[in-house]
Amino acid sequence: MDLTATSLRYFLEVARTGSISQASERLLVAASAISRQIAKLEHDIGVPLFERQPRGMALSDAGEMLAAYARRSQLESEQILADLRGLDALSQGTIKLASSEGFARDFLPEAIVAFRASFPRVRFRLRVASPADATREVRDGTADLAVTYSVAPEEGVRVEYSRRQPIHALVPADHPLAERDEVSLADLLPYPLALMEPGTTIRQLFDICVSLEGLTFEPAFVSNYSGALQGFVQNRGGVTLAGYLTFRRLLHTEGLAFVPLSNPELSRRSVQIQSMARRVLPPAVAAFRDHVIEHIEAP
């Protein structure tokens, strides 16, 4: 079986782009050469790695397995090369992160600054994405860690840490609901509501909850940016829904209050730190993972 670096590189690029022609353009290699390598891999393995479709190529089940192996192998090879070159693996290098937007505003920058105080030569790259895309980044090997919210198990990733993070109502500190021990979604009906766009975990659980309970909301404001929702609340435009970690550093300085929501469906969300399944994390990445866990657990 020919699992050479070249054949796997060609295979991964076709898997990433879904097209031999696009892989050819990215790799600057003739499409015929890439096609031959894919055909030889499929012949040697004895099963199709792609499903040929009218608009491109999609990985088969066998192709998904090989892609996971190839991505993991590629990352481990990079780590071995760094070790052989004598780099101090814990004190330098680049950590690639993916996160949902709420964590990218305050939580992760604060964690990164604190980590670099001890390891100033470690660099970071952060890509902000939807929860599904952040998970896909670690599964594909383009990110070392994903810090995101999740409501269901994900294939191809290892959950390094998970903690339930119920959704709360975020209101001005002097709002009529601010002193309540808890409220339900029905209690929010009299007030203008700001919501994230569909595709986020908050919106997903909100939509499920209002459907189950027969409630009808007409949001006053919808955005894909949690900072805009915060501004809506701070300017007394109404209320929004949020996770505690997203805004906990602002509660005492921005005139905001969190009120727990009593609807059980809104407690199904967890904050997770994810990595690629079966990958051995480099020392710096593992150290930063532990550092982030400490920040999550901090009061």
C-alpha cells in the first residue's frame, strides 16, 4: 500500500477542496498526476475513498477514516521535526485556535495574555467561527484546539474538557427582572428581545424551547455579533440571552446582570475544549489547554 507523503498530501487537498481541479491549482501539480495518485490509493486499499458527484468529490466512509489518519500523521510529523531541530517545545511555537465569537471577545484574549506572561515566545492564531466550523477546524487539523459551545457529541474530535453552561437572560442592572432568582422565557415576552442569528447554540436551544412551549417571540434585534446584543442591552433596548463565560468579566463594570433561566432545554449546552481525536498534543498546546481550563473554572 502506497501511503507516501506525496500521495497523502494529494489526497488531503482533494478532500479539503472537494475537487481534483481545485487541488491541482492549490498544489501547482497537474490534475492528471493527482488523479493517478488517488486511483492508486483506492486500488491499493481496495475501497473507494471518494464519492464522485456532479459538483465535485465527497469523502466516503473509508475516505473519512484515511483523512483523519493523514491529518493526524501530518501534525505529528511537524511536531517531530520541531523536536529534532532542538526547539524548546513548551516555550515557543504557534498555537492555532478556533472559537465561537463569544469566547473571542474577552475570554480568550485574557487567557492568551496571561499565558504569554510565562511563555512570551509562544505565538497564537485565532480564527472565529460558528460552533460547527470551530469543531471542523480541529477535526481537519487546521486548529490545535477549539473553544466553543456544544449541545451534542461530535465525531472525529476528543473533548479535552466539558462543563455545562446554562443560558441566562442578560439585562441592565436596574431592569425589573434583574433581582429575580430565575425567570422563564415566558417572563421575557413583555420586553424587546435581542437574539443571535440561527446557527448558534443559543439560538438552536431557544428555537427548540419556544416550539415545545408554544411561545411566540418577534425579536426586536437579530445579529451574528454578541457585542451588538450587549450594546442593545446596555442602551436599555431590551434583554438578550447569553452564556455566563461570555460576559462574566463585564458584569461589575458595565451595569449588566445575569438572571438564570428556568427552562430545562436551556441547560443542555456545554462549553468544550476540543482537539483532534487520537492526536498527541504538543507540550505548548497541552499547557495552554490546562491554562484555559483554569480560567473557565475560576470564579
